[in-house]
Amino acid sequence: MRGMTHPAETSGTETAAARPLTDETAPHGFRSGFGRLAPEHPLRSAGTADSALLQELTGRRAASHPVWFMRQAGRSLPEYKQVREGTAMLDACLQPELAAEITLQPVRRHRVDAGIFFSDIVVPLRLAGVGVDIVPGKGPVLEHPVRTAAEIDALPEMDDEALEPIREAVRLTTAELGGTPLIGFAGAPFTVAAYMVEGGPSRDHLRPRTMMHADPGAWQALAAWAARASGAFLRAQVEAGASAVQL
């Protein structure tokens, strides 16, 4: 499994035994914050806090080892290829009904213990207004790479309303998942920032490494921008229903 996965910071739940969870009665391993999520959040309403995945993530021993696929697993499925036909990758990520359907496909077919939100690390860039696309056979490519302090200063901050398609996709997904938890997804700030400097995929990240040494202040500002974007992206997923997140 690529990346690190952590339980989402959560609020009060109704377990299978209808015992309301609070910051004091939440399972060991959950941090405080149960009161910040809506009553309909799956950790409260669907009992995902007691799923095998969340048990293992919070230091409890589940009856069986939870199994889930990294987010790309569904892309080999015939139903995925059919539903994605004629739709660009980033467009698919930003169409709530389609993103939800793609997220659910591997869960339906294989009955795994968690779904992983269908998305991409550059979706927050697109939502913030940065020109980026995913070129088939190549990967994310920026219209204008970000390589100077002035270009970093000019980067737009993400508007909260721009995240509504993400929230809606998560709501649609968790409504179908029921007690199966959804894992949210975002790119690590270093990875996102490196793509932004390089302008596309790279094996050696020479341009980002050069910026880190030649202008560490600019790199720090860019990494901070990427961290804010990825953080807002993850927060929207958690608030809308993700039970855990991976970076």
C-alpha cells in the first residue's frame, strides 16, 4: 500500500450496540474531536469506527486482517474502462457521480474492507485554478511550471466552494458503502511541489532539488502552498464522510 494511512479525526458515533461515542468513550487510538463531525458521518451513523480497518488503525486487534487496494487497483476492471471511456482523468475526478462509481467498483467486485477515494494528487491544483492536465502515457503536466519566487507568490489560494464536487463525491460514495469505511486521498506536499517545479513527471527531480539549494525560501513557500492545498483537500473528504486518510 503506497502512502501512510491514519484514522480520520472524528466525532460521536453510534456503534452496532447503539452506544454513543464521545471523546471519552471513543476507541483507543482515536484523537479528540468526535464532536466536530456531523451526526450522519459514517464514523457515527454507520459504525465504521468498529470496522476491521479502523480497529487495526487505532491499535485494536480485528478478527481478520483488513484488505484494501491502492487507489489504482480498479483501473484494470472492465467496468472502469467502460465508464471512463471518452472522459479525461481529471474530469472524471471532478464529476461526483462518476468519481463515486469508480471508487465503489472494486469494493463491489471484491468485497474488500475499505474503498479508496478515486482522485489524483493534482486535483487540488486544478481546483485552485492552476493549469494542469494528466496526459495519457505521461502523467500530470503543468501548463506553466512554477520556478521563481514571484510565480510562487502569484499562486491562487483554493476557494472553499471549489471543493464542493469532492464533498459531493464522498457523500455519494459513503451512502453506498454503509459500514465499509472510505479512505481519503491526497498527495504529499513534497511530491505536489516537485511536480509543480518540474512541470511534469521526473525520475531525478533535478529542478526541485536545485530550487531547494539555490532558493530555500522559495521552496519553503511552495511546499507550504502545496501543504495548504492538500490539507484543504483532505479536510473536505473527512468532513464529507471519509473514515481515514492516506497521504
